[in-house]
Amino acid sequence: MVFALKTAGLAQASTDVRPGWVISAGALVAIIAVLVLLARHQRKRKGQALGGDAPASDVEAKWMSRYTRAIKQLGDVSPVIRLGGIKALERIAQDSERDRQTILDVLWAYLRSESPLKRSSGVAAGEMKSDTAAAAVAAGRITHLSRPTKLTLLPGLNLSGAILDGADLTDASFDGANLTGASFDGANLDGASFSAANLNHAYLNDANLNLANLTGANLSGGDLIGADLSAADLTRANLAGARLLDANLTHANLTGAILTGTRLTRTNLSGAYVLEKTGDKPMEVPVSRKYLKDKGAKGIQTVKGLPGEENTDAR
């Protein structure tokens, strides 16, 4: 059901053409052209998936032809042609392992240029355009093929509704980003930073958020069923109404977190703590069942790993 809704949303977005952004896309193409030239000088290979046993110069020519054609499509005025360029880049990444990071750099740069939190008029951006949504999906799928070799830095962007299910975004930065309704189901977000990000009603089911920085993040209404939040920093995070059923919050920092209506059925809170100032420095105080009750959390009778109590699934 969730997948159908996400897909339908993207299909509807594909008909949304918004004028006034193509100038910035032209500037982006110039920047990407530099990336192409840099990548060309770095490529010294003798035959690969694109050319088999052909001479290296022929392989390079084929690669450059496909690459430059896709880049031109990416800067076109037509949203349909831009989508074609994104798909072409993804196909190149599928064919050529060595080019995946370069193509990821292009797609992330495209998102940074074309999906800011606010438009040039200063008005807050709404839903992602069809091309930026497709670029996010393509980039996420490329990370399935092989782990990125560079950090993903996407702070302060409008990625509302983005679908990055299963993406490898280890140590990525989404600080201050609008990720309302975004989907990271099954994604590897180990060590990622979402400080002050808006993840309202986002999907993070079975996601790996080990050591993630979620300080001040808005996770209200989000789905984090089965998510691994071990040693995550949830200081001042808003988890109101979020569903953390069967989630792992061992050694998580919940200082100042809003837990009103947060569903914690069978959640593991072993070693979870809040910082309380006593004297000159704060002290780690284990989260207790009483603390959760006072905070308005739900399903606390099934929470596991609380201090002085046996781990139990009793309802």
C-alpha cells in the first residue's frame, strides 16, 4: 500500500512543469561539464563493459558520447527530456562501475542546484519537481550497485517525498533538510546527520540509523518500525506520534526528546539515557518506565531493557 502511494505520487508529479528554473540548470550544465573533463583525465582503462575488447580510445569516445548526451538532456527545457537524461545517467552507472561515483556526484549536484528549501523569490518550496524526485530515486538505486566512495552532502534541501529506499547513505548529511514524507525504508544511514531536519511522516522502517545525529529533528508521525537507532543522538528530537515498534534504541540519547504518543511497543531501550545536570557537568540517567509514562509514550509496558527490570514482552 505504501509503495503504491509513493509511486502514484511520483506519477502525478511528473506532469508538474514549473517555469523559471532553467537558467540555473544552464549554469549547472557548465559545472557538470567540468566534472566530465576531470573524469575523462582520470579514466585510463583498456576496455570495459561499454566497449569490451575495443581500443581504449574507442571505449572513451563511446563513454563520452553517452555521458555528454545525457548531460545535455539534463539541462533541457522539457521535463520529459530531463527525465530521459537522468535515466540515461543511471544506465551508464549500471554499465560502468568506475563511473558510478562521478554520476552520483552529478545527480547530487543537480539536487543541490534544483531543489533548495526556498525558491529565488524567498517562498518556501513545495513538493519536489518530477525531475529532482527522479534524480533522487536514480541516485539511491546507484548506491545499491556499489557503496559510494565520497560523502553524500545534501544539507538544507527540499527532498519532500523523496524515495531513497535501501540506499547506502553512510555518514550522509541532511542537516536542516525538508524530508517530509520521504522514504528511507531499509536504507543504510549509519552515522548520518539529520540535525534540525524535518522528517515529519517520513518512512524509516528497518533503516540503519546507528550513531545517527538526529538532534532537533522533527520525526513526528514517522514510521521507524524495526529501525536500528542504537547510540543515536535524539536530543530534543520530536517523536510525537511516531511508531518505533520493535526498534532498537540501545544506548540512545533521549535528552529533551518529545515522546507524546510515541509508540514503543517491544522497543529495546537497554542503556538509553537522558542527560541531567548535576553540579558542573551533566550525568547520564537511564531511561525508566516512569520517565516514559510521564512523557506520554505508548506501549511502554512492552518496552525491553529498562533498568532494574527483566526484559519482557508482557502486554
